[in-house]
Amino acid sequence: MESPSQRRKPTNSLPACTVTRHTYGPHKYNFGDFYLPDSPGPHPVVLLLHGGFWRAAYDLTLMEGLADSLAHQSIAVWNIEYRRVGNRGGGWPGTLQDVALAMDYLRTVATPLNIDVRRIVPIGHSAGGQLALWLAGRSRPSQQSPLVTPDAPLIPTGAISLAGAIDLELVWQLHLGNGAAAAFLGGSPAAFPERYAAASPAALLPLRVPSVLIHGTSDTNVPLAVSQAYAQKALEAGDNVKLIELPKADHFVVIDPSSDAWAITLRELQILLPGT
């Protein structure tokens, strides 16, 4: 399912990288851009998951600046697209099926791309934060679940949520994104309790994977209270979780590669990926 094509290669003074596009599944939006550093591997991998309240109006271009930043530090990057609400098959369960397939696709390209699948950290912003932590906490579902995969899931080293919508029931209660959680999962927690239980990182605790939550105190799109509530539940469940609150930071500064917020994310990533 690999269909790479070279797109660009930076020529500035920073370490160079090659960017190729890969198809990881059978659907129109099952693709992503792989940023491979031109330095000796095997490279650790960051899987980038963009936000946009799971809706089709937003795409992987939101994360391109972060991808460049990471690749220039000798970290391979898998910046993926996936089906979203408004795309055919997006929402429940297609969105989750896609990101799971994209994660497990890393096994397929591990040898040709010289990447280290023992060192993978998904980083997601907003709705992508939910997807990143979900990848960390997904367990093998029952054979009746639409989220079942033919092989055991590839488990990451850690996960980072940037202003993440990581408690879907709370996202629904607060009516964030004009009902984004209901649009994503097809309705309310009362109507579809099994979907919220399977999709919400807060419902999957303990994840048993180290996680970092980075969230601005001035975020009005996904209030800090969402990460605070999740962190409290995670600690009570015995999980390894760190919450970093960014004073006066809004929803989007965390995906600005020139920001202090991103510098903090890079520092936390180095802790999760020793040797980077």
C-alpha cells in the first residue's frame, strides 16, 4: 500500500529531510506525508494528528510547520490525513479505524525507511489530541467491534495532547465545537454509551503509556478544564500523566513551531524519546 513520491527537500543550513506521500489504506483520505531526516537512523517517529473537531473542513496542512521542525531534529514524522465528519465514512467508526491503520502502517515501512517502531510518540492537537491518546490506550477490541484489527495494535512509547479534546463525554456536556462530539460519534453519551466508552481516552484509563497534556489557560475552543479533568482521572487510575498549563496561551499557539509552547513540547518529547 506504499505509494511514495518525493515532494521537497529543504536546502537551508538545517539538517535536510525528504518528504514523501504514502497511502496507508483503501479510502480516499488514507494518506499521509512522511518526513525522513537525511541523517543516520533508525529514527524515532512522531505521528502527527491534526485537529478541527473531527470535521472535514480541516486537514493535515495544519501540522506541516511542526513536521518540519521535528524532521530538522532528526526525528521522522508521519503527518497523516484521515476520514472526518463530512467525508464519506468519517466519524464513527471510520475516523478511529483510519488512525489505527495509519499507526500500524509504521510496521510496514519500518525497514525501508529505517525507523524505530519501538520509539513512537503520537502528538495531536485539539481533536487530534483525543486521537493521539486513543492510540496510546486502545486495547484489542472484541471480534464484534468495528474497531477490531487483524493484528495486535502497535503501542506507542508515549503520547502528547496539545489542547486536546480528550474527555469526549465532557466535550459533549460543554457543547464544544457546536456539538462536535455528537457529530463525531453519532449522538449523545446516553444514546451511544458504547461508542463514548470505546473512543474517549478518559474512558479507557489507565492507558499504561506515559502521556503529556499541554494546554493554554486562555483556550476558549477547548477549555483548560478538559485537560484538568482528564489529568485528575488519570492520576486516580494510576497513570503516568503530566499536565503543563501555559499561562495566557490560546488554542493555536501550541501548533506554532516558533512559539515557547512548542519549545516546551519538544522538551517533553525528548523525555519520552531518550536519545533524540
